[in-house]
Amino acid sequence: MATTTAPDRATSILTVDLDAIVANWRLLGDRARPAACAAVVKADAYGMGATRVAPALAAAGCATFFVATIDEALDLRPHIPGAELFVLNGLLPGTEALFDAHGLIPVLNTLDQIAGWRAHARARGQSRPAAIHIDTGMNRLGLEAGQVARIAEDKTLLAGIETRLVMSHMACADEEGSPMNPAQRDRFATLSALLPGRRSLGASSTIFLGPDYQFDLVRPGAALYGVNPTPHRPNPMAGIARLEAKILQVRDVDTPMTVGYGATHRVVGKSRIATVAAGYADGYFRSLGNRGHGVIGGHLVPVVGRVSMDLITVDVGHLPADAVRPGMMMELIGPHHDVDALAAEAGTIGYEILTNAGRRAFRRYVGGSIPATT
Ligand SMILES: *Cc1c(COP(=O)(O)O)cnc(C)c1O
């Protein structure tokens, strides 16, 4: 997608606060101690820019990173040369040499992947590092209990594989009272004890479940980027993203009139409508039509009518006339309306909002120990 590199003509701007991400990482690390704290930077650091976020975290002392795909790892590798970099989606046949050449570590999710990595180590005549993923209740990726027992009993199955990490993933960690949580933790404790290597169970929400969930390493993603890891309590994380879009036009309307595609909003009485340069192609979901809110000058304004590809319309009739003018920016995500609030209006979760937000926006980075460039 064409993104402008010129802030003066940008109609939408995504500002990412690298210092706030680092502060969130430190807070999570404090909660998890004595476990170490890694960072999950898959999906381009949840849309925030992995090649900017990961070096800032590495400079702050983060030594371990996780991405989903090998291509994400290849893009990121030159930016964090010294860090441990795991690929969660596993080892695809034929990619072994790439893992080696770039010092990447596969998360082995199946016995076939273990066999592939074992054969590769044998061919190399050298042991190779890996993580072993155990399924404890997600039924998504990872070995079943019987398979863990098998590789624990028959040492030849892990010959040449240096087990750096044994990991699992929680299904209901954001629901504090869920019986799934202690059940998965106990299953993981039992199964992971059969294998060598550091142990890692928790992502963002798990870190808030208590000391017996932390093991040796935690793997937060969403909480680094300001999503609330404890949805039923106040958010302990700092907001890190601000997405703004430009007001392109302001129009006085009089009854009776309708706004936008499908004429889904009917103006009753005198009002004013501002047209703003963000739409579903900017990650402003169509489900926000007649439901979302933006913020102008600190005031919440409702989206009226449908969300178009490139535009939305908001009712600003309750604001003073000079408070809304073309050229001003409206906040879509930010301190007055955070990612979780927008997600609730859109009927989704903060993760989906962030990974879609501002793909067409001019990106501005603040903070971090590395000089800002575009
Ligand atoms: C995405 C992911 C994480 C991070 O999860 P958050 O909820 O974003 O903290 C950790 N571990 C695995 C295996 C993941 O897929």
C-alpha cells in the first residue's frame, strides 16, 4: 500500500511511542520476575513496525524475540543481530538451511518437524537449537502428551537437537477464574519436566495470573502494545499508539437529510457533519459505522453513516463552530479513546484493531534509543 513519507501532506498519521513500549516491557518483566521477559513481535509487531520496535526493546535489554513466520524473522534479523529469535509457526520442509544461515530458531510443533530438524543436525554434524511446543489445551499447535512421553523416553528422537525452550500456550488466560488456567499450568509443569531446556508458558494475560504461571520465560505481545491483559480490571499498560486522520470537509446539514452509503443515518434537526480521511482500508472497521467514536479537541464525536473505504463522517453538531475545521486532525486511537475502547465499539479485540491500524498512514516514531527515520 502506498504510504506517504511526507508528514505535511499525510491525511493520516500513526504515532508509535517506543519508550512506552519499553516501559510496558519493563513492567511485564517486573511482574514476571524471576522469569525472563521476551517480546512477541509477530505480524510486524502487531502492526506497529517490528524493525523499529524490536531494536528499541533489544537496546533496553530484551534478549529473546518471537515472530510467526520465517519471512518475518528474515526481515527482522539484521535489526537485532545478537538476539535469540524464534519462529512460532514451525519448521517447513526445505527451510532448514535458512534457519541456520540466519541464526533463527524453529519452534518444533510436530514429531515430523522434530525428525526434520534431527536429520538436518545429523547432516550438518552439529547440534542445532530449537524450541519444543507442547499442546496443553489449545489444540492448535504442539505435541500431544503421548508424543512428549515418547521423545522423553527415546533419547535418539532428540539427537542433535539442543532444546533451548519448552513452551505451551494458554487458551483462557484473560479469564481469571477459568478452570482451564490451573489445568493447563499443571499439565505443562508435568510434561515440560520430562524435557531439558528453559520453560515458557505465559503470554500477556498469563503474566497476571500469579507467580506459579511464570516458569523461566514469558512471551508477551499485546500488552507491550497497550492492549489490556486484564480485561476485567483497569489497564495496567500504557497506551503506545495514536492514530489520527485529517478532517477534509465540514458541512452544515439541515433536516431532512441522510449521510453516506445506504443512507443509514438520518439527520434530525440542524447539525454539522465532518468528513474524515480514514476508512476500512485504513483499518477503521466497517462495523464501526453508526457505532464508533472519534475525538476532536478532547471531545468524543460519533461516527454517523457507514464507513467507506477511505472516509468516515462524524456528527460534530454539539461542538463550537470554530472547534472543527478542515485540516484539523481527529484522533481515532489514542489517549482519549484507546485501542480497547475502539475494539469494543467494533465488536472485536484490540489485537485485531492494532494489526490493521494505519497501514496507509504516515508513521512517526517517538522515543527509543535509535534516531528516528522514516
Ligand atoms: C501470539 C502469541 C503470543 C503473544 O500473545 P499475547 O496474547 O499477544 O501476549 C505468545 N505465544 C504464542 C505461542 C503466540 O502465538
